[in-house]
Amino acid sequence: MTDAQNTPKIQPFHAPKGVPDYVPPASADFHAVRSTFEKVIHDSGYGHIELPVFEETALFARGVGESTDVVSKEMYTFEDRGGRSVTLRPEGTAGVMRAVIEHNLDRGQLPVKLTYSGPFFRYERPQAGRYRQLQQVGVEAIGVDDPALDAEVVALADRCYRALGLSGYRLELTSLGDETCRPQYRQKLQDFLFALPLDEETRKRAELNPLRVLDDKRPEVQEMLADAPLMPDHLSAEAREHFETVTGLLDDMGVEYTLNPRLVRGLDYYTKTCFEFVHDGLGAQSGIGGGGRYDGLMAQLGGQDLSGIGFGLGVDRTILALQAEGVSPTTGRRVDVYGVPMGVEAKKTLAVIVDHLRRAGVSTDMSYGDRGLKGAMKGADRAGALFALVLGEQELADGTVVLRDLTTREQHEVALQDVVDTVRRALA
């Protein structure tokens, strides 16, 4: 037996459980969804903010709410080498608020309008649409308590989905009241809940934040909650006027929505306007994005007593929703032009031509590894190219290259010095 046969086989590594990889060609859809969201948002005047991937644990405990499943069950928390408790970010709003306070962004023109994107982390049981590393694009508009701003943010989220061609979702909307009516409603809801035969964990949740009990998905709990008092029936006059202004503006903007008085977001900081985008094509994990207003959060984190509103759109779940509708956000085309060299000298010449095309703004790739014509053309097909540039010894001697239309299969020779202009005209 040889030494090679005696050597134990090295086992390959795998991605952590619940953490998806996006690789070509599927990664093109991921990139298209995220970049489309980002463009729509940037075109609406939101500036980019890049957040740390981890923060002090206390930021999320105080900002997100200790009664939430996110804080109590799902955070990736650990001690660093200095003995400090840090947590991989489970959501974006608390980190944005921390940055706004720390860098005095709230001391300038208001509202402060920011957008962010990237991975967030929650220790959940992995399933379709629910990952331990999830990708989001979000916005926050901070510093102005204006229902017109609420309407802008809701409509902006809706426009992000429309820009992808997504249509089979619904926007659910409600109001969670303000400081003038929430305490009274909280007491009414707790009185109702404490009269029910709740299990110990649910009763503790009712003590901390009774609204969270309304979000319990268990059928037996939902049956007990059928006659529970609902926040929209107990709004103050000011909170009701705020919400009616929001819905009126959305009507005028042509944004369709459904009023859902039982809507409860999974984080404690929401007040007044609250919304969620739901797609039934995803099964149990039907939420694809959402958000709301969070008056009081900045003061709770040590800043001014300023209000804000924002949303987070799930990139992963949006991809699943697009797949459920049979809609692709991409053309399947990686490049427009693909170079096919036949021979060493042809490869050198074509490599320079490819570089010139790229400098001219033409997306271009070429075959490497001395493959034959048939194998190289398969590469062009896989790249989704519209045109191929075929250069062999004869063309090289003649100072030409063959430009082949991969749709019509027509082809003709082009002088090497005219390739860039000819290709640009063909693409135009």
C-alpha cells in the first residue's frame, strides 16, 4: 500500500448551519435584489451608513427589548478577549440610532435619512426563508414626527418591491398608538390576558410586553385571543389623526394596503404606524419586510427625545417570493461579449481587445485554458453573452476578428482597430 493510500482523506468544510451561500448563477438574483433596493432608496435622498457587524450587547437589550424573542432567545452573544459582552447585530435600527447619537447627526438638518445593508444574525431553527445569517436592506428617517414622513417610508418600501416586478404581496398596516393611549390599552390587554389559562412563559411575556402575546402563532393561543382588545379601537385622538393622515396619503399615492388590527412587529420599540409586507407564496415564513415608527427609542439609548421611522426588507425572502411568482430580476446575462481565442498569439491579442472593451464600458469576458472552439463557445453560452469575438491564426494574419451574433448566429469579420466601435454599435 502506498503512502498516498495510507493518508487519511481530508474532509471538506461546510457553511455553518442556517447560513446560505449565494454562488453563480443564483448569486446574480441576490445581487439584483439588493442593488435594486439600494438604488430606489438612494434615489429618494437617503444617505448610506455602514454599521459594525457587532455592538455592545446592552445596546440591543435596551433598544430591541428584553421581552422579545430576538433578545431572549436568538442573539449571538459572546465575550471578547477584553471580557466585554458583544453581540452580532440581530437588526439595524438600534445600531443606526447609536451611530446618529455618537456622531451628532441629529444636531443638523432633520430628518436624518439613512440607509444600510448587509448581514444580520439570529439563532433560529433554520428553514426555508428563516436563516441564522439573514440579509437586509433598511432605512431610517430620524428626528421628525410627521405622518407625511411615515407615508413616504411605507411607499418607498412598496416601490422597492414593485421595481423588481414583484406583485403577489400585500401590505398590512396598523397603528400601535402613542404614549397617551398605550398605557391604558396595555392595562386593558393585561387584564384580559391574565384571565386566560396561559402557560408560565407566555404569562411572563404578557407582564413584560402584552402586545407580544398577540403575535403568538400557536393555534390554541390564537383561539384564546379571539376577543382580545385591539389597539386601533383604543387610539387617542392624536394617534388616530396621525394614522388617518398616513392612510389618506397612501391612498393618494396609489399604495394599496390592508388594515390589520392584530399586526404586531417582533421588536418592542414600535409605536404609531406599523406595517409588514406579506407574501403567501412563502408558506409559514410569509413576511418579506416591514417596519414602523419608534418614538422614544433615541432617548432610551441616551440621545435626544426624537422620533423616527424605518423599515427592513429581507433580501433572502424577497428572492423566494420572486421564485414563487416565477419572476427573475436578472436577464441571465453575465456579460455582453465573450472572447474566443484560438492559439497562443490570438489569446494575447484578444486579451488586449477585451481590456479595451472593458475600458469602453462593455461587459466582456473571454475563454482561458486553451480550450477548443466548441468548449469556448459553451463558455459564451453559460455567460449569456450576446456576441462572441472569435480570433484564430488566419484572422490574426489578416488583422481581423470574427464578430458572431449569438442570437441570430450571423457573423462577419471586423478589422482589429475597429472592434470597440463596432461592438458598441452592435450593442446599441
